[in-house]
Amino acid sequence: MIAGGHAATIGAEYFLHKCQSLTGIVMGEGEETIVDLVKKYSAGDSIYKVPGFYARDGFVKRSLEPIDTLSFPERDELEIILRQERSIKEAYVSTTRGCHNACSFCSIPPYYKLAHGPSWRERSVERVCSELESLLSNYPQIESVSFVDDNFLGFKTNHQERGLAIAKRLHELNRNIVFEITCRVDSVDHHLFSKLAEYGLSGVYLGIESGVQRILNLFRKNTTVENNLRAIDTIAGLGIGCDIGFIMFCPTITLDEVKENLLFLKSIIEKYGLYVHPATVFRNLKTYPTDLGLSALDLSEDSDQIPKSRALPHPTRPQLCPYLLHHKTLPLSTRLI
């Protein structure tokens, strides 16, 4: 049995210690490593020296290849989804991998450091457009494309032009298709986003994270509360949907800063309308002990600190209690972590 992904890559030693049945960990991106492992195993050879595989007796580094060398993904699951009558006719497309930033809460920087590769890599516009052409030719019923990049618009002006070129080509292939992206607030520019909206941009995920400047600095976001608000206002003015990542609490936050976060969210609710998903509390969870003189809150199943009349959600079936306000200008939602 092997494991992989962000958690396993970052915590490889921990995973191997806690799970003795694990043979090893695929470190970082696994397309090439997993193929080599299968070939070695099928041939009856030892898999322990496969580059990119963290085994109990050692690790051989694997250099990441340019992602343009990878073949287009298989779409067998998409075929099943598109056959369902009530399903969203949406396809996922990846045009970049990684992120140049180093936000303190994010797994991406350590993941690529341990994977021994560049922190951000891009596919060529030509390669991405070729995949889009193939995708829409084979599945003309697709209505939406979700670009799953951590930062679709990159970090430089030429990266933004690259994103614009991809969006334009998608629009040329099918003018009725809409698409969604993820980007940083400092990538939000009115002229750029008006062009993206013209090409079908319907939704943007922004990592706002906090309405408190000290917390943004602590998170190493390299942005400001004012920039966050400006980005939301730009997207709102263009009528584009916006999904917000928001970390309400962290170990050192004060009660006054929690109030500041709430006022930040309240201001967005009142101005734009907001669909809020409160954080879901799971059984057997304990909050962080802090330096604020507050003891850790015990949220375990048998704790007397939780009202017995209010059942906690099952850990594998989270129950959200969304607070809904009908949007005035655009659908704007937030995830409270």
C-alpha cells in the first residue's frame, strides 16, 4: 500500500510511522513515479529505488519535468457525469501547478520544496488550447470549465496575458461556455477582468483569509485589507460570482480581532449579499490552546462543554448550517475555516 498527495508528501515520516502497513510515499506529483512503480512491481523488481518514492529504507529524488510533456488527462469519469440528467456539465482543466507565494498556512510551498521542483510551472498556451479543443470536440455538451490552478493568472503581466489568451480561445470554441478561476487579490484588475468577463468568466475564488491586517501579515499574504475589499468590489461591479476563502480563527487571534473579522464579513454582507458557510465542528476535535489565558475547548463526543441538546455532526457527514442572505448584486460566498 502506498500514499501520496500534499499531506503524505509533507508528513512522509509521520505517515510511515503511524501506518506500518504503508510501503512508502509518492513524493510530490505522481504521474511518472506511479507508472514506474507499477512497471517495477509487475516485473517482480524492487520498487524501493524508484525516483520520487519515499521508502522506509531511503529516498531517491526525482526532478519534475515540464508539464507540457504530460499527456492529456483521461476523461472516463466525465463521461459518467455528463450522462446524468441533473449533473452540472462541467470539466476541470489544469494550466499551471504550484504558487510562487509562501503563505504560512498553505501546503503548496513545502509540498513543492519536498518534491524538489519549481514552486510554479505553466503549460504553454498552445498546449492548453489544444486540450480545450479536444475536450469540447469530444464532449460538446460541456457548459462550464473550471480551471483548477492555484493561481490561474500567475504573478507577472505576461502571465495575465497568457490567462487572457486561454480564455479568449475557449470563448472562440464555444461562446456559450462559462469558466471559473482561482487567483490572488493582487491579480484583480478592472480592465483585465472586464475582458475575462466578456469571454465568459462566471466565478472567481479569492483567498481573502482575514479582515485583520496583523493576521494577514502573520499569514504572509503580502496584501492588505484594503486590497481585499478593492478586489471584491471590482468583481462585484462586473457581476462576476465570487467565492471567498476566509480563516476566521488562528492560535494567536484575540477576541477583538475576531470581532474585527466579523465586522469585515458584515460589511460585505450588507453591501453585496453573502452566502456564509459557518465552520463545521466535528466530533473528537479540540481547539488550539492559546496564549490568551483560555484553556483548550474540549469538543470530544463525551465532553460536558458541549450542550447535549445539540448533536455534533458526524465526522464523515458534515452538516452545514448556512446563513443565507439573498444577494443584491452578485452571488458571493465564503468558506470559514
